[in-house]
Amino acid sequence: MGKREMKSGYLFLMMLFILVNAVSNLHAAPPHSAPVPGVRVQMYNGNTSPVNNTIFPWFKITNTGRVPVKLADLKIRYYYTIDGERRQNFWCDWCTIGAQHVTGRFERIHPPRRGADYYFELGFRPEAGRLEPGRSIEVHNRLAKADWSNYNQKNDYSFNPRARTYVDWDKITVHYERKPGLPKAKPSPWKKH
Ligand SMILES: [Ca+2]
């Protein structure tokens, strides 16, 4: 091998070394990066009868991140069709931290979508406090029309007829309003379809 070849071989190795270093730096975590909060919401329907006068969306919320999550900033939306417009009521039957800390409201969807002309939004009062990293809470909810007329759950976007315990379920949306860093759910699940 001549001097010229040796020199170009050396240059090639140097460039390779620089390139490998640059790539590995790209993947390295910044030394002072802020911890990113994370929330995992799982769900199942407490009653899976296709036709029923009550909807039971039950949720399990887990803080999978490294910082506490303020529960009052968290919202979970369950999408369904009302099958006959009526006033509706919500009850939280049980929550790990106390049902008195849970809120619920109904919102009509304009225009109606396939599988949903309403969503139910679950939330928490400020007194609910914070969910610490690694901790979970469960929330058992019940929705019904004021006249106790039936819902057809089969045509509901968020209804899961199969699950018998908490499962990951991409047909609900989770919204975390204030803190940057958490994935912000899309305003409606249909945008991605
Ligand atoms: Ca329905």
C-alpha cells in the first residue's frame, strides 16, 4: 500500500469515527432534560349488554411518567350515540380516591359522527390532588337517560363488548390540558381516520 492510499484510508477512518460519534450523540438523552409526564388510561364496560338503560364506562388511570400528574387537568372522553334525545345523568359509583372528587358532563357532537352523537367527559375536582408516578386509580361510572329509556351500545364508538377487565383502548381520548410534554389528544377521534 502506498503513502497516498494509507492517507486516504486514515482520512476515511477519521470521517467514520466522527460520523459514528455524531449519530450516537443524536440518540443520547440531553444531560438536563426535564422529566416528561405520562398517563395511561385503560377501560372496560362494566355492563356489556347490547341494549341497556345504563352505560358503565370504567377507567383505570396510571401515572407512567416520572412527575406527579394533577388530576384536575385530566379529561377522558367516551363516545357513543344516545339513541333518542333525552336529558342524561351521571354518577360516579366508586373511585379509589373518593367518588366526590370525580366530575362528569355530556357534550353533543356537531355534526354527528359514525358511532357518536355524544361524548361523556370524565374529570376531577381540584381537591382530587395529584397522581404520583407509578400509582393508579380506578373510576367506576354510570350514565343513564332521565327517563331510563334504553341505549343501544352496539352502535357506540367507545363501546368494548369483549373486555372483561381494564385494557388499553384507543377508542376513548385522553386530554391533559395544562402541562406541556404530555401527548395532547386530538379533539375528536375521527380526525385520524
Ligand atoms: Ca348507541
